[in-house]
Amino acid sequence: MQSLTLIPDKNENKPESITNHLGCYWETFRMKRKELRIVFILSIILRSPTVDLSVGLKTEYTTQLSDPTTPEFKSLAAQVTQLLNQIYTILFGSKYRGCRVKAFRPQPIRAVQNTDADVELIFDENSTTPIPSGQAAATALKEAVDNNSTLSAQIDSSAITVLNQPIDVIVLFVTNGTFTAALSNTSSDSFTTRTLMIKNGLNPFFTQDFPNSFSLLTMLNYSTGTFKAANDSILNSMDLAFNSSAGNPNTTQIAETMFRAAKSGTLPFQISITSITVNGTVFNSGDVSSKISVLMACFMVAVSLLLTRSS
């Protein structure tokens, strides 16, 4: 089987695979109870935003590659992982955390049956700015391959496609605070500090309300708000990423989570409950409460009818 050639790299600090990364946590907590270790590791996997790609390899497919337990699968998976780690670390820096090979498949309708690798790219859940979309990750890899003869001899840039990516929901809300020009620069300390404050404040609410789907909260931009004088408030544009495997998130529930956070009294900032916009739909606290009350009433009526019929 043809081996993949790694890009020459003078930096010896190679990116860790996700297996090694999780292994560090396992080793650190090895003296804890087994159940706690497993729960902790699974929470890391679930919270990390991911993008799934199919990457065409110029490696002849063999039946052994269909079985993850074979030496052939493990060898090629290790080569693909290390190669993509090198490429994506250069492309996306600290936002990129690693990748894993999920499966190998034969490429369809090819003169020579090469191999498609289904890979999962794993990004940093602590990022303060949005992670790359699936299309951005695929396009960046295609361009890297087309511009590097070593890569183009190993990867088929025409066979790179997006399999799965997070669902993004844009939320606009107004908070107290004074807008400054530095908040317009995503690289500034002011932008990072404010983003971390909002992220740390709202993350627990979305993690609680969307335990199986919420993945990442990042900020897109800040601008002058609408409270009183213009400099008394800040308009915040937020990007929420949800795992697509859980289906489309409910915008009303997202708005309710925002209003719940606003009324909690635990945030280090104040959110206006006059209106919150979720994917272009404007909500106010009264609207959300009334919608939830109607849904609850319908649910109670349905339960009552079922109980009546069964008695």
C-alpha cells in the first residue's frame, strides 16, 4: 500500500491527535473513579465543534481498509491524521485541535479505485470567534492541495466534500456598556475580553437547555446599541453552533434561554428583554412566555384526553 508523505516541517511540536489529547485527560484523572473519567471525557467530545469531510486519497483501496481493526486501516488512518493535522494547524492555527478518521471507502466511478477517507475535524470549543464552516474547511484544503505538489500527489482535490457541519444560529441582543472603536477589531484585547465575559456568562444556560446539541458560542461583532444615549448600550451579534445530528434547534427555545439568562441576576452584564432577534425573528419576553404557555396548555389537554380515554 502506498504511504502518504508528510510535509517537511522544522517544527518538532507536532499537533496531537484527538486520541492522544483525550489520553492526557485519562492519565491525569486515572486515580479518580472510572465512571467520572468516562463522563468527563465524553463531555469533552460532545462539546467540541466538529466538521466532517470526505477526502479523496490517491491510495488504492483494499478490502482491509473497511475494517478499523486491521493494521492497514490503522496505518493509513495514522498517516491521514498526521498529514491533515499539519495542514489545518497552518490554516486555522489554535482554532484547530485535531482530527480522526471515521472510515475508508472505495471511490465510486473511478478508473483506478482509490480511497475516500471520512474524517472528523475537531475545533476549539473555547474559541472567541466562529470556527470555519464545512465549506470553508473543504475549500481551504482544496487550495492547499492545488498549490503544493507533494500534497497533490497524495490527495485528490476534486474529491473533497462536506459531509456534516454545525448548524449556526445568529442571535442579536442589546446589553449595557459603552461601545468603543476597539470592539470593532476582533483581534483587540477589548473584543477578546468582552467576548469571554459573554461566553462565560451564557454558556451554562445553553449547556443546560441544549445538553445534546449545543456546541459553541462565539461573537461576530459589536456595535452601538439603543439604550438611552447611544453610548449607554452595545448591540451584540452572537453565533451559536449546534450539532446537526440533533436536528434544527428551536428558535423560540433559544430566545427563552436568552430571556432566562437575562432575568437570572447572575450575569456580569445586563441584557435588554425588550427584544432579542434569533435568525431574523424578533422575540420579546412576553411573546415567548405566551407561546410556551399555549404549548403547555395544549400538552396538558392532550394528557388529560389520554387519561380520560384510558380510564
